[in-house]
Amino acid sequence: MPQKAQLLLQIAQAAARVEGRQQALPQLAVNAWETLAGGHAPPAAGQHPQQRPQLGLGQQHPQLRPGDRLGGGLGRLGHLGPAAAGAYAYGLPPPHLLGGAWGAPAPLAGGAAAGAFYDARRPGAVLGGLGPAAPRARTPPPRGAPLGGLQLGGRKPRFNNSIGLNKQIMGTHCVRDLATLVRAKGPSFDFFNISSAIARVPKLVGPAGGVQNDPTAKSLVDDLAALMATHINTFDARGLANSAWAFGKLKYAPPSSRLPSLIAAAALEKLPGFSAQNLSNLLWSFVYLHHRDEQLLAAASAQVVAKIDEFKPQELANVVWALASMEHYEPCLMEVVARRALSLSSAFKEQELSNILWAFAKLHHYDDALFAHLLGAVAAKLPHFLPQGVSNIAWALATAGHRDDGLFEHLLGHCLADMGAYDVQGLVNLLWACATLGHRDDVFVSAALQECGARLERMSSQNLSNALWAWATLGAADGRMLGAWADAVLRKLELFEPQGLSNTAWAFARLGFSGPALFDALAGAARGKLDAFSPQALANTAWAFATVGHYDPALVAQLAEQAARQAGGFGAQHVANTLWALSTLRHYHAGAYDALLERLAAQLCAAEPQHVASALWAVARVGHPLGGHGGALVAAAKRLLPAMKQQELCNAVWALGVLGELDVATWEQFVAFLANVQGLTPEGVAQAFHAQLMLHSAIARAGGGAPPESLPSLPEPLGTHARHMWLTSAVDVRVSKLQADVSAALLLGGICNSLEWLTDDGLFSIDIAFQVDGQPVAVEVDGAHHYTRSAPPRPLSEVAVRRRLLQDRGWKVVNLGYQEWEALPADPYARAAALLQRVAAELGPHSSWTAVGPPAVGAAAQPGAAPRGAEDERAALACAGAWQLGGDAAASAAAAAAVAGAVGGDFCGGLVLPRDAGGVYGGGAWPVTTALAGFDFGALPAGWTAWAAAEQPQVLRQQQAEEAQASMLRDVWAAAAPPAGAPRAGVDSPGGSSSGSGEGRAFRMPSFMWADPVASSIWGPAAQQQAA
């Protein structure tokens, strides 16, 4: 009997030596010795017998801790646990040395059941017993009967087979050999064989570690995974941890999540038995198994806290790295880990340092003392760091926001010295860190971008988006490579995550690259993933497409829907950027505007001036009602004016003017702050002058009849400069096709009109101008760019503001939208009649339509303007008389002569060219007839062309307009040419009489078309007869 107990003790001692614990005897072996031998176990190596403490059953050996890994590994007398089996694997005596028969053991003291052993981790607990019972002798089993897992009666014990299999497993030299062994003998494997085989695979596969591209290795690991799943309940803590570690090392992707779930469940039951190394291996493996079990992570974290002092540097680094990779954060755990890491800071190796810093940054747990100590160790060991470690530390510094410019420069220098050794992930991490910290090193950035550009094919979608984001954030000026980067993005676009798509679009827009093919593709890729976009990603994407001016209706509509749905998560900047983008793209979504304004109103106390100014501008541009939040937003804008930059000031004041919220006090405050701002952009100057005009209009409408010189104005010299810029923009216009079509229709209806007619103050150029009964009428032809792009089209606020300002100058304004024009009848005459009815509806029932014709200079006076001179009055009266003469050519010529005599000038057909006192032409060309037949442009007086080109932009624009009219009229007559000589009645005016004489008249081809080959081919003999 003592021989058997002695053998158990030798096994335990050997296992302890293998584990590096030469002086510690497992308590279980001590208990076995004392139970079987009836005395005390021999002392440990080097210990005097008198030094051995006297221990009773169940007492803990002083050299052992309760959590000793070998404390509970031996089980019953006849069953050897994995530690003992491991000892046999290392060449200890085989079990048959125990002998062929078992004697009756001595009764257990203390009333414990026969055959019971004590667990060193749980003092007083009985292993394998049935609780207190009366002492009784144990009858030896018959020969051959099983006892505790051993085959008696001289036959080899059952575990001999396990030991032999393990030797065969460890003796394999390639994956194929191990696979053959597993297929042949796998059904007889126990958990120890399975874990040994699993742990053997990474060594046979080699440094690469992966099995996905090796069918034999993949099949082998699948078989082992199936065996482990079958025997999972027999695995102990060490077997579970080691097997999981091996699967993780292989980066094994099991066919289903069943195996990781089984390992997690089994580990959760046995977690108190896990050592520090077991915990480290287990948690590390789940990162590569892509399995996250929150219950297991929480329980394992508690075990880490309880055993924190047992963790060695590598184990500690692996644990915190694994928890960070699985994004499991427990503040208490991180505090404990930080304290342990501080005590081990000098013992960490390079990779362990980078892993711990990376993990703390990943979990956003910033510990200043820990970072200072670890970064000091990094600086001392930097020459020995691998590239991945350098990039991880740079990433950690940027993520934690820890600035150490000296160390960061050394990190970049380390990379520059051997950039070819860095993979693209490392280079991108360094670029990203530079951008995040705002650390600009042009030499490094240029070199890193060049290196990345040479390896574009090896860059992942995330690498591409992160590098582009860093490039745009740092504002690198060299954009010659952007085309190649755009091509690389297009090739991998389907792999981009939502955040990557948003960052990529933002970066290209920030860098000024607006390739339609790229943004079309980005829009298509984003449309299917918008549900996964964060509020920031939505705002950045909208901003990017608005910045490059790329409008994708489906994408922007979905962006607006998502913004309305996620408005509660938007910050003030996100709200401002999204509203600005929607307004810039002319996309109106009432729900999005309401939701975003409500969100901004809730954050006004913390909102930046730029956010308020941008949001107010966006709302004003599309004419969205401010609603219940308007008062707070307007008040915030006025309150934040002193803190605004130049463009923000102009945006805010312009928006207040459009919304009717601009008062004199706010204007004076704006002017005072504007005087301290240098370098206004042309856009800002135009906004400031426009706001001044809107303020003057508001004052006039409120009944404040102040003289012009006393009205609030921009300070000099800005005021003069702004007025000059505005006047220049009013003259620099072109006649659109839509505008010429409408003008031709009016002409066809008998209304002679002028295109791009300047108001008396020269501030506005009216699209189409004429007079009805002395009332100047402005037809504003609003093309698609005056409306939102979203359906239904909604006029922008500029339409209403311009209408208001023209009305202030005495004009009756008729707004004709492009869709309204397209809805008119296709027949030219029916269209002209419908257009005249539209004008009549605007003028009202009080217009008699007895005098219709083109406008006259001074016909509409600006409120507060100086009175016109007597000559201008006589000219106006003469023109009025001429309009009443109708379409008779002789009467028109007589009227023109009368006008020319009244003002002192020349006349030609229906045009009057006034001269000033010095005999120089001036004042514009006045058409005074409604009959097209009277216009003979070929007979203009000598000097007309030179004078017009040098002195009168108004006349030049009038000539351009007439040419455009002629082109449009050719199309009209080509479509509706009557037979030669056939009379055709004029179109009845809405007032009941013809715009001409009221009688039917021949439809004559204008004289300026006689030489036109197209018109001649259409009219044929009639044109020749008319020309004769």
C-alpha cells in the first residue's frame, strides 16, 4: 500500500516539476499518502523532515495556493486526471507498476466516505465521496472487475491506450500523418488525445497558421472539431483553454458557431479552475474564432480581477487585448489591469507594450499614469519594435488623444527609415494618426501616400477609405494621384462598409475630386446601405454630394428620410451640415427640415455660431417655415453674431432678411462686426448688399418714407464696392431659350416687349418687360434652377424676394414657371392666347388694355428715387401716343418722328434714338410700335453700332434679345405658315379688342426675316412678293 501512495506522490512531484513548481507538492498527493500509508508524506526536495508542517486531512499545504492547477487533477485513487496522465507522457513509470491487486485501504479519519479525497481548492470538501458515513471496510473487487477506470487482474489499465495514442500524436511530422491517425483512431480518442491533436496542428501547419487554403488541414481540423464537440463535457480547464487557443492560432472558421458556443458553455462551468494562463488563452482564442459570449466575458473578467496578481506580462497583455478586440468594457476590470500593468511596466516586451496601449485606447479607457509609464518604456525600446507595434502605438496615441510630439516624431522617423517593411495597414494607421492628432509632417505624409499609391491593389476597402480620409484631413495638396485612387475605389466598392463609403465620398469632395463616374458609383453603393449609416455618416455623405454638386435623386431622397428618422441622434454640426447639403442640392423634404430644426433647437445652448448660421441659411433658401422653433433660432442667430466669421455673418443676415426678421438694430450690429472682418468673398459681398436691399424694402413697406441717403447702408468703401458688383451682375446676363420662347409668344399675341430690361436704378434686369395702360409689367420666366429638384418642384425663396423688390419699384410681376409654360397648349396661337390670359389674371379686371407696348425709361419709379426730367416725361407721353396708334406702319413712323422731335434724336422705323445736349446718343433705344412690319434693322443710322457697343450695354442686350426672338419666330412661322396672301386675324386680347387696330389684318413676315433662307424657303413667293 505505501508503494502505491509513494507512486502517486512521485507522479505529482514529476508533474509539479513539469509545471515549474519543483518545491510545491499537490495537496491531493499528500492526502493520498497519509490516507494509504497512515503517516505523513515525505518532505519536498531539499526540505528537512522536521520542517514539514503537520497537516491533517483536508488542510492546505503551506506551499500551495488554493487555485493550484494540479490541486484537483488526480481524482479517485483508481483514476488519474490529465496532470497525472501528462506525467506519464513525460516518461514516468507506467500504471502496471502499481501491481495486480488492491488491498483494503485504511479507514478515513473524520468520518469521510471510503475512497474519498479532498480538494485543495475547497478545504473540507470531499471528492468522490458520499458525505459523512460510518467507517466500514472495503471489500476488494474480484479479479478483472473495473475499479476507478483501471483494468485489474493483471491486464493493462485503460489509460495505457490514451498514453500510447498521445505518443503517436506527438510523433506525427506533417498534417497528412496526423489526419491519417485521426481518421484511423479518432473514435478511441479521449479529451486528452483530442486536445493534444488540436494543439499539434498549428506546429505542423507552420508559421502561416491558417488552414483555409489547405484542404487536408481544413478537413483534419473539421474532424477534430467534431470530436471535441462530442467529448466537450470531459474536457478540463486546461484542455478547453489549449484547444481553443489552437483553433484561434489556426484562425479556424468552423462550419457553424456550434463549437465556439460549446467551448464557451463548458468553460463557463469550469471557469473557477482556470489559471491565469488558461484565462489568457481562452479569451485570446475567441477573438480569432469570431465568437462573443457576453456571459462568458463577464464571468472571465471577474476571474481576471480575482487572480490579477497571478498574471504574467504576456498573459495580462493578451487578456486586455482580447477584451478590447471583443469590445467588452468593464471599468473596474480596466482599473485593476492598469494597476497590474504599472507594476509590470519594466517587464513588458515590445509587442506586449503595443498591445496594452492599443487595448486601453480601443476601449477608450485613458489612464494618464499608465500611458506615461508605458510610453517611457516604448521610447527606451523603440529601435527594437516591429512595424506593426509602431503603427499600433501611433494609433493608440491618436485614439486616446494623448499628445507626445517627441515620441510621435520618433515613430514617424522609425517608419521613414524602413518604409518598405511596413504593410499597408501600418502605413494607413500612421496616416490616420497624423490626421487625428493634427500632426502635419509633409515629408512623411508625401512618402506614405506615394508608398500606398504603389500598393493600391493590396489595400483593403477600409485601408482606402481611411487613407483618403487622412489625406483630405491633412489637406495634402498633390492631387495628381486621385484618379488612380478613384479607380481603386471603384474596383472594390462593393466591399466598402457604410462608414467607409461616407468617409470616401467626404474625402474626395474635400480634395476637390468630383468625377461623375465615381460619385454615381458611390451613390449606388450607398443607397442599399443607408439604414446602417450613423448620423455623422449621413451628414458627411450629404455634405460631400452637395459640395461636388452631384445630385442623385434617389440617394438624396433616402438621405433625407434617414435624417428625419435618426434626427434624435444628430449633433448640432450634423444638423447644420445636412440642412446645408439639402438646401444646396435644392432638395426639399418637409419632415427632414422639421425634425432637424427641432433637434437643433434642443441644442442651441451648445451650438456653435457656424451651425446656427448654416441652418438658418438653408431654411431661408428653400423657404421652409420656421414653425415653433423659429423664435429660438432667430434669437440665437442674433445673439451669436459677435462670434461669427465673415461668411457666417453674411449667411445669417441674408437669411434674416429673406425670412423678414432683419431689423435696423440687427443690421447696425452686423455692420459693426463686418467692419472688423477682412477679405470678404464675392458671395459674401453679394449677400450683404442683397440684405441691405431687403432691409430697405422692409422699411418702405412699414411706412418709413425716409430719403435714400438716410437709409441704413453698408460702410464705405464696402458699400460702393458692393453696389458696383451688384450693378455689374445685373448687366451681365444672357437670354435663355425659355425666355425667348415666352417673348415670342407675347409678340405673337400682339404685345411688343423687351428682353432683359433694366430697372431705373439699374439694380435688376427684368426677363421680359412691357406696359399695359401705363402700368409696367415684368414677366419673370423662372427656369428649373429657380425651383427645388425634389417633387413637387417648389420655388426657392429668391423668387419671392425678387418679386417683392420689383413690386417695390412699381412693377406688376407675373411669375411664369417652366412647368407652367410646358403645360400651355402646343399650338403657337393657342399658347399665346393662354399666356395673355395668364398676364390678364395677374393684372386684374381694372386693366382696359387700350394701350399695350414696350416699357419706357422711367416708366416705373423706385420709391424714394428722384423725379424724372421734363424731356423724359415728354418722351413717355409721345411713346404712349404711339402705342395707341396700333399696327399701321405710317402711323408708327409718324409717332417715332414725334418722339424723336420731343427728345431731340433720330428715328428709324419704330426705333427712337435720343441724343444728349452734346449730340451723343444716349438713354437707350425706344421701340414705339407694336407692328413687327415697321422694324427695319438694316436701316439703322450711321454710328449706331459703334455707339451701342461702346456706350449702351442695354442696347446690346436688346439686340441679342431681338436676334433670339427672330430665331424663335422662325420656328413659329415654320410650324404655322399660311398660304401666300391668305389673311389671318390677329389674336384677341383679353380686354376684348385686338392689341393692334382691332381689325383683321394680313399676317406679314417681319422685314428682318426677308433675307433669311429658312424663312424664304417656307414662305416662298409670298416672301419674295413682300420683299418687292
